[in-house]
Amino acid sequence: MIPVASQGEPAHFHVNVRQRGQAFLKTATRPTPEQWSKHSYWRSVTNDLREAYSSICAYSAQWIPRVQGGSSVDHFVPKSADAGLAYEWANYRLASQLCNSRKGDHRDVLDPFSVAADSFVLDFPSLLIAPHLQLNYAEAGPVQATINRLGLNDENCVKSRLDWLLLYCIGDISLAFLKQKAPFIAYELRRQNLDYEIKTIMTRTPPAERPVR
């Protein structure tokens, strides 16, 4: 995860989402799941979120393919915790379906809009994410909790990062393109001054020590 700059709401949001949502909430003080589903006006701005945040998942910091069901609107503060924020653009995070489902209604995930820079680091060549070593215990705990909750180091997440890194290492994509599609990987390569050396590192790393493809 890297810091994400909050983007302003689209011009049509107030009428199409906020006003309709507030009208619904006046009739349902404790909405049921069925009622939420029927009044899920936030889904109409999924494409707006994609455009505002360049189709990058706020949690995995990777590009979400434009396929049916690929991206979703995450309520950072869950609807169950504060229904009044259910129809507020500032409470929305663009998330992959996987990250959104794993986060659910849990409150132990750091907010990409306010997370401190360099809180999460990426190890090369293992491609495992960890709290920065310079963080104290109180700071590192929420970072590790976020990694665990979102499963950022599970096999599929590591494979996804490996796919992007190998495309860069074999020269199929540039660092600029990697920054557009997997900004966390690109940022860590530059921060660790590995944007050139990584190609040698990946070549000389024994197959048994490389992330499984």
C-alpha cells in the first residue's frame, strides 16, 4: 500500500447518489442487507472511481482489469458502522473485488488516504510486503494487521507482483509503465535504487528462492 491522494467527487454525484441515498436513509434507520442492495446507488460511480484513481486498487496498489466484476466500491468506514457515510464520495475507495471482500466490515485496515509514506515496504526478490523496519511497535502493528487482513502476501498476490516485475525485467514494459500499472512496485524499486539492478537480481536468484509462478 502507498498513499493515495483523495480526488474530488464528480459533478453528478450529489444528485445521483447522495440525495437518493439520504432520502432512503430517512425511511430506514437500520437498513437490512436486502435494503442496502436495493439502494446501492454507489455502484453507479464505479467507473468514475476508476477514472479518478487510474484504475488502481487503493489497497493492493495494482491495476484492476476492466472486466465484469473486477473493480468495486469499498466503503472505508463500513455501512454497518456509519450509515450516514454510505453515500459519501469521500468514504469510497476503489478496490479489487478480492481486497474488498477480505476487508469487509473489519476496521483494522489502514486508510490509503491517510497512511504515512514508506509504512509498507517490498522485499526483493521475495516480493513479500512488510512494515518498514524504522517503524516503532505501535506503528508497525497496524501495518502488519493490514497486510494480514487483506492477504497481501498470499500466493496469488505475490504471483501478481511477480508477473509485473518480470515484464519489467525482460524489457517488455518501462519503469514509467510499471508505475502506471503497479505503482507500489515501481516506487519500491526507485526507493531502494534497484530499478537497474533488479534485472540482475532476478536472473541470479536460484529458482527455489523465487516466488512461485
